[in-house]
Amino acid sequence: MMRLRLRSHRIFSVALFWIGVVPSIAQPRQSAPDSACANCHAAQAATQPKTPMGRALELSGNDPTLRDHPKLTFHKDAYTYTVETHDDKSTYSVTDGVHTVSLPIRWNFGYGAQTWFLERDGEYYESMVSYYPAIDSLAVTTGDETLKPSTLNDAVGRKLQKHEPKDCFGCHASNTVAGGKLNLESLQPGVTCEHCHVGSSAHLVDASQGEYGSSPPDLRKLSSEAISNFCGQCHRTWDTVVRSRWRGEINVRFQPYRLANSKCFDGTDPRISCIACHDSHKDIVRQDSTYDGKCLACHSASTHAPATASTSAESCPIAKSNCVSCHMPKVKLPNGLMTFTDHQIRIVKAGEPYPN
């Protein structure tokens, strides 16, 4: 009943994966307020801009992937796609062998794998193809595999719906949404301090005058349920996935949803929140053994659960190391080009279907 009550209060929010639009004015990567945060939070300010969140959106001229790959090509049906970069300017082209459409790339969404966003005749498009590190080349953009363009114009990419630019920039960039509307003139690429720590700019002003009472809320004090909803604004909440009916391996990307499906998830237990295992100011740790201590914080005979925990966890009879290698399997997306750690913690059995 506890989980049912908690879920009924989850925030329904939508944030799209790799969607964007061309802004009217390009802004520098780091704002003055973010630099000022380093005066007191030097460690976080030094590492966070280098994380996938900090680099969730890149200006075309600053994108190392395009600089390192001056010419990328891909063939799909009757169309050939080319992404070329010269002098920090990148162009996305598609041809049917007779006619060609070429558009400038101005924004790159995603760190590692990335998709490009294009403007044509006042409309915005998600590129039909994206770059994937797994193959070090181009392939059809995730989610667009079923699209069958019948014309060259259709082959350019998927036309964005009106709500999509705001949803996307709201997650991949900072200072973009005010009063429910997209404001591209104030946009900062990537996730900056103010993006998560709302009110940090006002706090900087007050701190300069010796007043420290206006500090942004301490996210570490939120319950596990509240943290899931907070992170789920971009990584998808449980409600978002359920209401959108995203089924199958594609939803492995949505960590708050997957974690909430775990038998051991308890929205009041701080040992199983997003920030119990991950520091968003640092790059993701890929080594499985790093998380053993987090797992044993619950699954150890010598560990006592917090007073708020509703149940105690059993100890694993098999091993006490590399826990996530068994209980949080790596799952490939249907296109086979990206792999995610499944946050639905469970006993995995060979040959069992993917659990939704």
C-alpha cells in the first residue's frame, strides 16, 4: 500500500530524448553565475560541466565528435546522408541522387551518441540519422526506425511537434523555459547549476552581501520518492512511462521508472534513491564493483535498516561483489546501438522476457 500511495502522487512530466531546435542567439557554455558558484563549491564546479549532463547539448562549433569526424555518410533506402564539418561549421545533407537538401547543424543533442536539429522554412526537424559511438558511424535515429520517407523532404527528418522544443531544451539546456514558454535568447548549453538548484542565482546575490539564508533547497533531504520525481522530470517518472505506455526494452533508458519497479524500492528509504548511488556532479562510474557498498547497505546481515524502512532485505547467497553485474543487467535498445544498465533490481533468470 505504501508504494501505491506514493505512486499516486508522482509528478507527470514529459521530457523528450534528443530533441532540439535552433536558437536565435548562441550563448557561451558557462554563465557568470555558474563560475561564481565555484567560489564556494569548487569541487562540484570543476567536474560537473564535463559530465554527460553538463554536455547534454553542444554548440556545433564546440562539438568534438564532429571535429573528429569531418565527414560521415549513411545510406537508407533511396537516400544518402552526409554530415560534413569544415572550419567548425557542420552541414547535414540528404540526397536521392538527383536533388539534395543541405542544412546547417547548429545544435547537437546528446553526449556520446548525438542527434542533430535542423531548421527549414520556419519548421524544426530531428535528423533522420544520428551518430553512435558503438559503431563510430551514423545510423537511423533511435525511435525513427519505422519511418518510411516517400519524398526527399520527408527523408530529412522528423518534423517536431509544437511542444517538443520546449520539452527538449528544458532537459538538455539551462535557462530556456520561463513562464511555461521557451526563451532561446537566455539559453545555456547543457545542465548548469541553476537548472537543478533553482534559486542559486538569487543566492549568489545574497551571499555577496553576506546573507546566506536564501540557499537553494538541499536535494539530499528529499525522500527517495521525491528524488525519483525530481530526476524523472528528464529521466522520466514512473507515471510518465505508464501513461505513455512505453513498453519493452526501449524503456530501459528511464531509470526512475525502472527503479520504482524493483521489489526492494521504498520511497522512504534513503539507501535506494538516485543520489544514494550517483553523484550528478561527477561522471558516471562504469565499474560494477564500485556499487557493491551501495548494495550491501541493504543486503547485508550486519546492516540495520533505517527506522523509516518498511522491510529488511535478504543477503545474497551467491556473492558479495560485483552485485550489479547480476542484479542490474545491461540491456541493449532494440536497434542494438546503445546499452543501458537496467535499474529494475531483481534476480535475473536466463531466457526470461524483459520485465515491464
